Amino acid sequence: MLRLAARRPAPLYSLSSASPLTSHLYHPPQSRSLSLSSVFSPEKSVASPKFTNRWAIAVPAFLTHLCIGAPYAWSAMSGPLTRDFGFVCSSAEDWSMTSATAPMSILFAFHGFSAALAGKWQMKVGPRTAIAAAAISFGGGFLLSAVGVATHNIGLVYFGYGVLGGIGLGLSYTPPIQTLIEWFPDKKGLASGLTIMGFGSGALLFAPAANVLLEKFSSLPTYLGTAVETITENGRLFAESGGKMVEVVYANAADLAKLSTSGLQEGFYVVGSGDTGAAMTLATIGVGYTLAMMGSALAIKKPHPTYKVTGSSTVTTPTQSQRNVHTDNMFKLPQFYALGTVLVVVASGGMGLIGVAKPLMSEVFSGTLPSIVTASFASSFILMLSVGNLGGRLAWAAVSDKIGRPATFHLFTFGSIAIYASLPTIIQQVIQHQSAASLGAFCGLSVAAISMFGGVYSILPAYESDLFGTKYVGANHGKMLLFSSTAAIAGPSAFLYLRSLSEKAAITDLLSKIDPSAFKEKFGSDVSALDAADRS
């Protein structure tokens, strides 16, 4: 009896799907006690032979991706993080935009690495355990990053949101895709599109929720007025408040126009006296995502080995495919690198644009067209991109089922190149000529580019299934996401580098217009010293 109890259970999928040896896996003895390990066991991840409602499985698959799609709206948080102390504008101690944007890049980098490394483990433990582990890692990452914001420790934000969040994202990304493709072997493009549509919808949930929670948890800083005597020390402004000298920042009308917070006036504010609500917002959302993903883990199930699509006379299980390429052989295939190259090209631009979407609107275009580009408009722009991301994931998946995956990928490649090549010229038109039409063109083309960005992620699993078979599609797609990690680093870095070049050009132009004698009389130093400090 001891030997029988120690035997390893039979595999979930057998080449002989009608084998009676598998029947005990789905009907455990009634006397066996229900434990946490049994609830998340591989056997519990498989549906009973009587369960055939494949559309019901789309719900937990979609919900899981809805949660892990939150990073696409990270720019809703990066703005508040750059003025966590200053509140109305950045203070000397606040993080730079580069530092505040980096968590998203780190997260997507670890997304690819963890998905590639965990592929075999996910196949072994089943989707329930994989998604449950992801819920703890992803939600815990939000909570740790909240502690990092509260203590102003950027390292904790990077490790929490970036590393733990990325690992959670990688662990939960492919299991729902693999599961739904197995339920929809006749509609693989639609199956992957339905799942990853949730990923594209994540920003539609996160951005509004973040804005509401930021407003709820925020507290206004101390206002000192406009006629305040200040002194400058080491580049910081100080003023007297309550009998002591405190650091202050000055907010003008342009600064306040970038904020969605009401009740603020132009003038001086005490640094550190207010709270943007960023820490509590991250913590609250983290708890919500953990609970939602745990619920999805308990609801998701793989099809029984005897499952077949209604109307089909043959059993449609992934083990019967004659073209299944084992995940260990993926790096040997030229098709793997060809698909990965397209992913890097399309995703780099998409991730870069998403990472700086709101700051781009509020910092670059708001000064050019202040009557149009308000704080509300900047938030709406994020939602527009999210709609494009969501719509692209579903629409392009349906298109690929009609015209084929290769033709669709050709559209992505050449369409994205044309769009991103035209954007710099359009941005210059907006800035130099205050052109509302050019702003509209920029928004429209950005949404089109993001729809292709979402589409390439949506179609990839189905394309891989066409080329390499369905059995190992989850693990194989995890390796493909290594290219996504490359795009996550390259895209935002390129956009931030271009932003830096633009800032330096603007500063150089401003310095050329300063009267050297007036500057020296006011600050006791030559303009050349300021120029040298900036360039260093």
C-alpha cells in the first residue's frame, strides 16, 4: 500500500485518450480530504469529460490578462512619482521622469525572462498553480512598490513593481493562452485574441482606477501664497513658514494645468506637506489584483483529453498534432528568430509610446495648445491608446484568421515603420505651428500604431501554433517573449533619449537669448558656467 501511495500519477495527456488509466485523475475518492495542494494540483486543472462549455473558460483567461495588463497605463503613475514631494511640480528630491518610467521597462524585461524560464514548470503544474503563484508575485509587487513610494526608496519600487511584478506577469501570461487555444483548436486566432484582449484592456481598468484613487488618497500641500520672500541654497528654494525655513516650489498656471487636482492656486507650496496618494493607490490596486487573479486560478481548467469540438468527428487534443515542436528545439529554428524580429520592431515603438504617453501630452503639447491639451485630455489620450490596444488585439486576430498570419505580419511590419517614421515630423508641426490638425493626426496615428502593437501580441501564439504545433505553445511562446524583453528595454529608452535631446536643444536655445551682463548681475556668475553645468 505504501508503494501504491508513492506512485507518480499518470500523465494528464496520453496518446491514447481513451485509456482508463486517466479516469481516476478527474474523479478523486470521496474520502480524500480537500487541501490547498489538492485544489491547485494539476489534476484539478483539467475539466471533467462532461464539461464542454469552452466559452466559460474565456472568462478567467480574460480576467487574468485584464489584471496583468495594468502596466500599459503606468504613465498614469509615473507623473505623480516625479512630484511625490513637490506635489504641484517636481522638487529637488523627486525622482526624474527616467527613474519613474524605468519600473515599466524592468517589469516587461522580467516578463520575458520569467516566461521563458518557467515554460516547462507551467506545463508540469498546470494553469491553476501557475496563475496562483503569479497572483502572489504580481500583487505582492504592487504592495512592495507602494512601500517604496511611501519611504521614497526607488530600489523597492524597481524590485517590487519591476522584478516581482514582471515575474508574476511572466508566470500568468502564457497559461491562459495555452488553455484557451486547447479549447478552441478550430479558432486559434480568436482564442488567443480573446485572451490577450484582456491584456490590452488592462489600461482601461487601471488608468481610471488610478486616477480615482489618487484623488481619493491625496492631500493638498501647504500653500504660502505668491508674495513670499525666498532664498536659494544649492539650487533649492527656501521660505519661512511657522517660524522655520522650509523648502518650497513655485507652481505657475502651466504647472497647475497639468494636474487633475482641484483647489490649487498659482504660488509657493511647501515641499513634502502634501501627498499625491500614489503609495495607497498602488497598495489598493495590488490587493484587488491579487484577489481577482486567485479567483481566476480557481476557475480556469484545461479540456479533458476526450474533448472534441461540437460537430467534429475526431478528438481534438493537442497531443495528436503531428507538428509539435518541443520547446527545447525552439532556438534552432529560423522561423523563431524571424517572428522575434518582427516582435522587437513593432513592440519597441509601442512600449516606448505607452511609457511616455501622458508626460508627452502634459509636458510637450500642453504648452503649445493649452486650450486643448489639458490634464483631462492627457488622461483621455491614455484611454485612446488603451482602446487601440484592446481593439487591435481582437480585430487583428480576426483578420489573421481570414487573410492568414503571414500577410497580417507583413502589414504590421511595414505599417509600423511608416507610422513611426512620420511621427517626428508631425510632432514638429504641432510644436512650431500650434496645429490642432497635426495634433489630431498624431493621436490618430498613435492609436493605429498601438493597435498593431496589440495585434502582434494577440496573433503570435496562434502563429506559433500554426508553425510549431499546439502541444507546447505555452512554453514556446514563453521563449518568444524574450524578444518582448528586448523591446521593453529598447523602446522606452529610445523615447527618453529623444526627449533628453529635445530638452538640451531647448535649453541651448534659451541660453543663447540670455543677456550675459544681466545674468551676472543677478546671479554673480557667467552664463558659460550655467552652460557647462548643464552639459556635464
